[in-house]
Amino acid sequence: MKKIGLISLLLISFVLTTFFQNTQNIIFADSDQLDKIIIDEVEGRTIEVLLPESYNSSNKRYPVVYMHDGQEIFSDPIVSSGKWNVDRIVEELTNDGLIDELIVIAIHHAGDDKGRLMDYVPYEQSIEFMGWYTDGSSSKEFSELLINKIIPHVDEQYRTIPNSQNRAIMGASWGGIHAFWLGYHYPDVFSTVGAFSPSFWVGNYQYRIYEEVDHLNKPDIKIWFDYGTAEGSYEAQMIDHLVDKGFVYGEDLFYLFDEGAEHNSEAWGDRIKNALILFNGDPATKAINMDVNTNEILNLHPYHSKDTSLEINPVVTLDNGILFSARQLVKYKVEDKHKGYVDEDGFAAFNSNDDLIVNLKYNNIQQNIELSFSNLQKSYLDSLPFEKPNILNHFKVTYSEIINEYVSKEMLNMIIKLGEQTGFIKIIEETGEYIILDSNI
């Protein structure tokens, strides 16, 4: 249940007991949101409805954004943590002229994390340590509820523009994979997907969504997805799969690798403006800025698709307000190729222990960056899941002392291989029981 203030509960109780209604009861999600957020219900599923400023003073019709995890979407005057604060973000973007007015429908999930699994994961998935399991059928049922019951109800009760071009679906984590899945399977219902930190790994960790993307025809939709650097970015490989199907990166497909961001509602709220602009803002005409943080480029996820652990992340700001990671679109030029290289996708490696000077160019924007070998090597070594000697030189890693339920031998070897291919370490000796490394490059 959404945590709302005592006054809100009393007001709802008063309305329910006095008027015996179970739809369209106003709650005070924020002091300035009176008459804007409505509590409604469809087939036993609670939805919260954010109406635009002009709704009650005009006869206009509005585009609609449908959002998962409805309990967390709007701000709360009592509980500030764990909220996306979409009501405030939409108001800010509208006032700044970055989007047109719209309606937001926040659909409550089934009540707890297990309920979220059942609602949002469209494939067979076990969460063994919790004893949870789904075969994916309940997610398909929830999808049918959304498409065949909730959307028709919203179109009937509120002044929407009832067509696919004016509907978006958005969600995060499990809700992110479901939003992506829905958009890909129902382009006649939704025109835009916003998938924040989407759990592309589901399907009993077989990454089933990649198989579907590869085998289905390209839908006529726009896609936004993202991750925080604290989460890792191996799922950025989805870009390659989508581009292979005909999406054009930077036009109908955008991705952001958000510096320092973690897997939480606050981070998703910070990034949702990009997806809202993609859905309901003006198209961009040019880039106006490019930022690169060279301290946040180490990507050690063992299952990402590249042969190096250094992922340059140039974040471009477009003139319509969208920020996205443009590493696939940037041109890279290394000052001294004997010291190392950067490939066309923005992945770098060292050939020596010298620093790399790299020129980045995106359209008419250029910037030089310096990749510090010593700093990045230290970050790599500090990230390894075992103790290192105080004096960095040769050290022996015994598998039996490292391997556990969280770190497999395969995973450890992949991380070590990434370090070697990036130029941070050398493998001196390797057996089935141990590996000896040299960091004195």
C-alpha cells in the first residue's frame, strides 16, 4: 500500500463513507497537488491518476504515460524516500516548456516483491533464496488486464488521446523489463518505452528478452533505457541487438549510463525526464554539451560483450533537454597509439603504463581527456574480490580460497582476463588450482 499521511487517510475515509464511492477519490500527494491526483480502481487493481494543470479548466485531450510500481511514483509529504516524485518532475518539465501537458497513470503492483515478480516477469524465473517462482503466465495475465481493462477504462473516464502515438509505458527493474516487453509486443498500443535499470537477465538468467528481440520484427516504437554506473553496464549490449533490428541510436533509441547512480527510485526519478521528453517533447536539432568523467569508466561486469574493462562514457546534452550516453556515436583519436587504443565503440586499453590522451568529437563538439594508467589500474586492483599484497607485484590467487556462492571460477577468470586485455595485469602462471598475476607492468 502507498504510504500516505494521516490527513490523507482521513480524507479518503470521509469520502468513502459519505459518498460510498470507490473511484476518483482525491488524495493530497503534495500540498500543491490538490485536485490533480485521483485514486481509481479497475478490476481490483488500484491506479493513481495525475491530471495536468489545465484539465479542469479546458476540454483538451492529453497523451498518457502508464507507469509500473504505482505505489512509488508520486511524491508524499510524509515519506520522501523511495519515491520517483513524477508529479513534481512533470510539473517542472511542463513549466520549462520541455514537454506538453500529459496524464500519468501509476498502476499499483500486486502488493509486495513476490507480487512484483508475478506481475512483471514474463518468463519462467526462480528466486531460490526467497522460494519464489513464476512460469511467466501471471505476467501475461497482468498485461492483458492493463491492455484490455485498465487502458479502456482510462480512455473512457478521462480525456485522453486514445491512440498508440499518445501512449507510453514505463517502469524500473522488473517493471523495466515488463515495460520493454510490453512495448516490443504491443506497438499498436504504445509508441514509447521507458525502461529504467531493466532486468534483462530474467528467464532463469538466460536473458530471454535478447532472443525475442533477435527473432521478432522491429516494432515502430521509441525506446529509452538506462543504468547507473553503480549497477554495471553489461546490458548496454542491448543497443547492438536493437540497432541490428533497425533502430537508429540517437533517434528512436537512447541509453544513459548514469554516473554514480544506484538501483533505486530516486535515481529513476532523476532520469525519467529523458524518457518523458522522448515521448512528449520536441525532437532535438543539435547537441549543446558533452561531459566525460574519466574516473567512472571502469566496467568490470564479467558478462559484458567487450574485451576491455574501460568504457568511455561521453554524456551528450541535446537542445531538447535529453541527456544520453553517446559513446557509439563519438569519434575517438588517441594522441600516441603506441601507448594504447580506443575502439569505435569507446572501449579503451593500455599498451604500456603511460597515460592516454584521447580526443573525442561529437558533431561540432570536441574534448580532450586523459586516462591515467596508475589511477585506473589501482581502481581495477581494488575491485578484485580477493586480498592483494601491500606492494603490488606478483601475487597468487588460489581458487579454493575465493570461490563461493557469489563468485564462480568462471566469473573470476573473466574479470582477470578483462584486466589482462586492458593492460593492467599479466598472467604469469595458471593451473586448475591457482593463478599467478603480475601487476608490475
